[in-house]
Amino acid sequence: MPNSTICVDASLVIRLLLSGEYTSPVAVLWKGWHEAESLIVAPTLIHYEVSNALRRYVVHGELLPEEAAEALEATLQLGIALYGDAALHQRALALAEHLELSTARDAHYLVLAERLGAEFWTADRRLVSAVSSVLPWVHVAM
């Protein structure tokens, strides 16, 4: 039985995979969550977002196609429990409106964390500053 539930987004996963260091702050967080037997969750869209980000790195010459493929495979092996249902999408749209977010994409992660009583961790400082005063369980990973 997990001791806690942690919701992560694509920005955090990308930072974890591309940091290349076992001692990076995100890697230390990830290791701590696993040692604490935390359940790590995300909406199903995380794999789309990671794939898209990796492709952008390739297009901009920051990764080779083979490196992007390896990073995607590593993402698929992280053991993240995925959630995606109609109610999640509906609530994400409503929350995006309520929080005045420009897209509903980030709201999916927030809604899932809210639903599961989880902490939400991201590398997106902009998102954290937009919502942390209303949602104290939103955290930025450096």
C-alpha cells in the first residue's frame, strides 16, 4: 500500500530523463518517492506531451532521434499509473475556466491530483505561480 500519491506532469518527467544526473533535484525527489512507496500518477496525456517535447528537442538539434526514442522508452517504463476518463476532461475544462488558465492541458494534472488527494509536482514555474495561492498542494521541482 503506497504511503502517498504524487501526481507528476510531463515537464517534470522530461527534466528527470534529460538531467543525466542521479543527484539532480528531480532525480532525488523521484528516488525519495519510490523509497517511500508513493504511487506516482498522471493523466494519460502525459505520454503525448513527453513525445511532443522529445520531438521538439530533435527538431531543434538538442537530441538525436535515437536519444529521443530512448527517453520515450524510459518514460514508458517509469511505472506511472495513468488516468483518463470523461469526468477528468469535464472537470479540467471547468477548472481551467475557474483558474483562468489559457489551456485545459495543465488543468488535467491539477484535477487528477485534486481527485486523488495527491501532491502535484511540475517543473513549470509559470503554472505554479499561477495556481499555488489557490492550490497549496502544487509544487515546483527545480
